[in-house]
Amino acid sequence: MPHDLSRPRSVAHDQAHAAATGPVAEVSARIARASDAPAVGLVQAAVWRDAYSLVLPPEVVEQFDGPSFARVWRTSLSSPPSPRHVLLVGCAGEQVVGFAAVGPSADADATETSGEVLALGVHPDARRSGHGSRLLNAAADTLRGRGFDSLSIWILATDEATRAFLTAAGLSPDSAYRDRVIDVEGTVARAVRLPAALSRAYPPALSGTPHPCPSLFPTPHPMTTPAHQPCTDPIRIAAHCSAPPLTSSHRHARPAP
């Protein structure tokens, strides 16, 4: 059974923000603005290089650069794929140190009220300060505010640190998985899904308590990344950057009893 993440938090990240006129909060989570795109791009590049250096070919990892990501995020922020797609940023003072992208799930078993955290990451230099927990809380609140009653997150099956962070926050694997072939030798990268319900109350771990958030980048179905939405899947980027094109497979399955 999925855990439950529902009680609204005190962070008012789902409101429009005017220019600050007083002291800036030391740490915060809020909806991203178009002007945040360069900072989000730099954070994303740093997180992906750190998370995927042992997963993807070096020539692909080298192509993760901030300005390229920033250009795509700027376009997406100007013209979101839908009103239910939202980019959130985590800040230390005025500096963006993390981000989370949320929207509808495109999984085969999803319903209209199934949401997904499409991407979540905290800069390696800003971890263990609670930014990951704040962003996850903000993501849950944002999805709930847009009519979703559940969320899911896809992570690499080998990413034990991120799995520990998410399970401590109340999510749990449901045995669904996806396999991607990531190189010409046929190496497979498996992603697993962790869902949670958004109907009653947060578990205690989602209280904003500082917790390391190493990185979190799921491998979404291509339907979740239309042309004007940033691709949040480095495995798909590998497929586009490598020659010959890499293959992929998507499977949702339960292990044999």
C-alpha cells in the first residue's frame, strides 16, 4: 500500500511572489520564475554529472551543461506543457540550490488524478540542509492543489541513497520497473517506482527536517516530455546523443511470487 502525503505544509510555495521588500528567508521553496532558468540549469547540470557519472558514457555526461538546460527551462516556464505542470525551486537566501518538476503521470496505469515528481535534485554543495525535504513537501502540496490524489517518483534501482531518502519520507516501492538499454553493448539501467497517496496526513519524516537529498531523476515515459518541456531523463538524452541510437523498453511488472 502506498504511504500518505497530504497535510498542507506552512510554506506558501503555491502562490504568486512579488519582488521581496524585506529580509529574504534563509531557506525557502517556491514556484520558479523565468529568471530562475539559468540557476536551475546550473543546478541540474551539477546534479546530473554527480548522479550519472557511473551510469552513462563519459561523452554523454560531458554534455550536461547549465546554459543548455537553462534555455529549455526558460522555454518551458514561458509556455508550460499544461497548467498542471509546475517547476519549483529550493533557495538558500536568494540563491537557487535545488528544483523539483511536477505534473501528471503518464504511466500506463495512471488516472487523471495520478501525479508525478518528474525531476528533483539538490546541488551537491547544498545537501544535508533540508532542501530536499522542503522540495518534496512543496511538490506534494503543489500536486494536491492541482487536483492530484497521489504522486509517484521513478529512480534508478541502484540509487540506494535516494531510495533511503524517499522511504524515510513515506514513499515505498510498488514493484513497477522500467528497463533502458543505455549503450551499444546492451547495458540495461533499471528504474523503479515509488508511489504515495495525497489524501490524509504527511508522515513525520516530511516535516522539513534536514536530510541528504543526493539526486532524483526518474525515467519518464516519452509522453511526459513534449517538445516544449525539458527532458528530465538523462537516459533519453543518452539515446539522442549516442550513435547508433540506443533502444529502450518500458515495463511495469510484479516479481514472480
